[in-house]
Amino acid sequence: MLYLLAGINHFWHPHFYTGIIPPYLPSPSFLVFVSGIAEIILALLLIPKPTRKVSLLLIALMLIVFLPVHIYMLHQAYVLPHYRVGPMAAFIRLLVQPLLIIWVMWQRKQTA
């Protein structure tokens, strides 16, 4: 459910997401669109049992791909006083990423 809501949020608040994409990545608006669609599709693919394992693997890969964004967000939070996310929130978000990856892979292992 959280991935579905996160994906939908990419379309409700796209400016937040485009603002946290590192400048070395091209087309922030397109990346926000694609990542939002990916989160929605992968969330929906968790529902049917036959697609669950593949979806969990793709979610783990997506979380790995998102790591540079979280590192950039943490850096910007310390450099810019009025950045979109405070330093503590950015730090927690970065720390949660590996935990989510581990949890998703554990869930994948538990899925028959």
C-alpha cells in the first residue's frame, strides 16, 4: 500500500521530487514520472501471488537506484539552510533505504 501511495504522490507533488533529483541526472520531470509509474506498477504487482517475487526483486533494485538521490538530498540538507528536507529527515531517509532493501529481499525469500 505504501508504494502505491508513494507512486501516486509523485503526481500530486511532482515539484518536491524534481527538487531532490541530483543535477547530474537528466530530465528530472521525466524521472519523477517514470519512478512514480514504476512504484504504482510494482505495488500492484505485489497483489497477485505469481508476480510477487519479481515485483519484490524490482522494488529492491529500484531502492538501490534511488540511493544517489538520498545521498544528494542529505548533502543538500546540510549545505542549504532552507532545503526541502531537513538534515535529520534526510539522514533518516538515507538510513531507511538499506533497511527497506533488506526487508524487501527478506519478504522475497519468504514468498513461495
